[in-house]
Amino acid sequence: MRFSRDRRGQSVVVGTVILFGFLIVALGIFQIQVVPTENANVEFEHSQQVEDDFGDLRNDVLRAGSTGSTGSTQVRLGTRYPARTFFINPPSVSGSLETEPTGPIRVLNVTVGDGAHQNARDFWNTSPSFETRSLRYDAEYNEFDGAPELVYEHSVVAAEFDDAVLLRTGQTVVSEEGISLTALTGSVSETGVVPRSVDPRAVSASDTTVPLEPRGGQITLELPTAVGNASALAERWNGALPAGATATRNATGEAINVTLANGSDPYRLALSEVSLDASGETKPAYVVPVGPQNVALDDTVTVEVRDRYNNPVPDATVSIVGDGRENTTNDDGRVFFEANRTSITATINGTEPQPYENVSFDASADAPTTGVNRIYDVEWDEIDPVQIEEGTTDGELDISVSDSASNAPIDDAAVDVAFTPLGNVNGVPSFDEPSETDADGRTTVRNFNTNGANAGDNFTFYASAGDDVDRVRVEVVAQGTPTRLYPDTFTVNEGEIRDFSNIQDENGNFAVLDRTTPGGPFDIETITQSVPTGDYTLDLGLGEVDPQGNGNIGVSVIANDTGTTLNSTTIDGDDSDSVVTLNLGTIDPEQDIIVQYTASGQNDDLQVDYQRLVRQ
């Protein structure tokens, strides 16, 4: 028997083997070339995201130091690669975020100038320094070579490469108006892939500024750094500083020295401390009088306790030497005593205080009566934040000065105005210094010019007179931005009673919210405001008012002088977000109006946000 050799199936098998080989080769090429390239793109995008996170964190730190607010920023420590069915990814990228001590901030060749109390000058002459830290981020990327390490310190985010240093933000330490220094404290040590939250909190917010004058040379700021190449960092700082200021590496290479130009006006120094881990507390450092130190017998004397950053200290104990009287400071760091004998001395920090921890007052029966011992109360007469359109050249900001005890306006009070940038800005404004206050205790910052500042730039403005300082945030907005007429949002929950009687609009009218009966109606009572003619949007932003849909919100706009309802509408209670446009018609541009809300119905979870009335 003979068997034939049938080869008809061999070509199919061989072809399949060859195709499978090509597939294996293609998969191998994709794994070797394409997957790393795509992963490098993922890593690059993550690096950019972390830089954005660092910028947000930097702004939160500056905002906390300037305003006392608490922020929270999530830093995306690491990243994961997209899932691939037939291919292998390296381990997920892990990043690290940690603080490192860098040494003290020092202000050299300087003394506190005239305009500050002797105790402030004496305390400064003890050569205080301010320990600070830097915050560093680093990621172990698998494919993306050349990613920088990020370092935040002294208001800037620096990108540290192997052979270069770049600044990712501007600096706010030095401006033409003054110096703003923030000591960073607390400890952060995070490693991993998932985002981690960092919550800057003000230990001491820059509530007060003090004038500085050079002594024995030009004023120099010694700023310790965690950046390895301090010379390259100093070069970048030179590009960010105002005219006349220069930056160099110090002798040890562990800090940069910023030398300021000598000018005709003293620099004003604002100091703050911000903690990244909720630790730290402010402590009394020195005490100053508020008002004159020669008063009438039995008059009231006032002292203010300040910390090492020249900021008020609340809840600090102040004692009167010799008679056992003791009291604690209020939220403004102030405390009041009766001048019940001819000489009294207020003291802090124990039985053996330093000279700057005491302040003395003389009282006599024939001294001027109450009213001479004026305690200044400085207020910006503006909604915070003040919104000024970019390109403005003739803006105005109003300031009032009164006696905090009697509320009487103070005439001929000299008012000083300064500002510091809040975060990264594109330019700085200019303005005319205000004149002394008039008989109504008022003065105005005129010819406010935004110059190169763009929409989104923010500044903290300080107004000071006597021993009081008030601050306000100025926000540069795009041209045509709707005018804000009310500053705040008010919320009331089911069964809750909230009293907003201390909240006022820019004309000093009170907003009162009175909720007395759970499930019953409530009114936001009369809130007046002069408005121009036009269409207005009332953005209610309602919560879940009534799941059953039985309740409703009535909205009315009423002319205050006649009581005439200009327009009104009703919003169903089950609406989750309602925007109502009400045309006010032709009315006197100085007409006061009342915006009134009334909620009714049986509400399981009543929540109404009273928001701003804005011009279209």
C-alpha cells in the first residue's frame, strides 16, 4: 500500500505562523516605542498639573498671610497610566511633597522709623529673625526626563532643573510701596500617588505695617533658600524685582540677599506667619498705647498687644502694675483700663518684663476731659473685595476715620495708604495719596490707575491712621463686568434662626434675616441700595426648597420711597437653580430699592441663599 504526500494545508499553516510572528513583532515595537512615548505624555501632563497645584497653593499661602483666611489645595502627588490590555505599564508614578527648614529670614541694616511707638522700635532692635521653611515637590517619573523639582518659598514657585532655575510665578516680597514677608511653618511629608490636601492657616496675619528706615547701609532682606543653585535663583529674582532693587547670592550660598533702593519715603513692612499643618500660635511680644498717654483722671486708656510680626494678639493677658487689675485683649488685640490714679503701667509677660513689654500713662485732674483720648477707627467705605475694571485711570476709593469709642468723625487725620500684590500679578496700580480727613472724617484715594494690572490681579490695600489699620482686597476685573451691589450670601436652614443684623450694604443699611418658626414663612427684610435704571439679574441659587413642590419663593423689587412694587415673581419650591431677570423700568438713578424674599409652604429642608443683585 502506498500513501501519497498531501501538502495542500502547509501554506495555510506557514502563513498563519508568519502573521503571528508579525503580530508579535508589532506588539513588541508598540511596547518598546509607543507605550513609553504615551506614558511620557501622561507624565508631562501630570507635571504641568502639579505646577498649577503649586501655584494655587502659593496663592492660598499669600492669601492666608494677608487676610487671615484659611485655604485648601489638593496637590496631585502622582499619576497612573491608562489601562492597556495587551501591554505592560511601569509602576504608577509616585510623588513626594515635604517641607524642609531653610533658616531664618532677616531684615538687615534697618530700624523702625518715626510713626511707630518707641516700644516697636525697641523690640525691633533686639534683632528679631523669623524661622521659615520651604516646600518641595519631586516625582519619580519613568519616562519623562527633565521634569523639574518645584520649590515654594518667599512668594515664588521655583522650578529647579539639573542645569537651570526658572520662576513659575512672580514675587510679592518687594514692591514700590513696601515689603511683605511671610514665614512658612509647620511640617508636611506626603508620598504617594493619590492627591493630598494642604491647608494653609494664618498663625499671624499681616494686620499692621511698620515704617522702616535704613541704618548703616541699604536695607537688605536675607531670604534663606532650599534651591541648590542660589546664584541662578538670584538672577531670576533680579528679573522680578522693581527698579532699584537687586538680588545676589549670600556668602554661604544658602540664601539670597535682596538689597532695596533708598527712596525718599520709608518702606512699610508687613509680616505674617502661615502654618501648613495647623500648628503654631501667636504670642505677645510687645505692647503699645492706643491714643495719648496723658489723659484725664478716671478716663479710659487703651493698649494693644502685638506679636513678633507686629500684628495684634487676641486673648492676651494684660496687667496693671501694683493694683492687681488684669484683663484679656479683644479680637483687635486691645484692652481697656480706667486711669484711676495719676500714673498707671500696663504690662505683659510676667513680673520681669522687658522695657517694650510695658506702657505707662499719666493722668491728672486738670487734664482734658474724655474725648481727647481718641482711639482711631479706620474703615474702607467699600465692599470687600473692591472690583475695579482694567484700564481704569480715574478710580476712587473712600476711607473714613472715627473715634472708636464715640463713633464721632475725626477731622484732619493723616491717612497713609499702601498695598501688596496678592498672588502673581501682571502690573501694579498707582494712585494719589489721600489728603487729611474732612469734618465728616472722610478722605478719598483718587486717580486710581490700574496701569498694567489685568483682570484677575488682586491686591491687599492698607489704610492706616493713628494706631489703627484697615485692609481691603482690590480685584481687577474685565471691562463690562456686572456691578456688585451686595457683598454677601446669606443661608438659612430648616429650623434654624440666623441673625444677620451686623451685615450692611455699602450705604450702611442693615440686612436682617429673621426665621422664627420651622416650616413657616420668613422674610429677608428691607435692604436698600441706590441703583441705576436697567435690567437686573437676581441669582437665587436655591437649595432643595421643597421636595413635595408645595412651597414657593416670592421675589419683589420695591421702590423704597413710595412702596410701589416695581416687579415681582414667584419661584416654585422644587426648583434647584433659578435665575430671574427683573426689569426695573425707568426710575430715578438714585432711587433706593428694596429686594424682598418670602418663602412659604411646608418645607422639609428649606435652604435659601440670598445672593448679589448685579447689573447686566
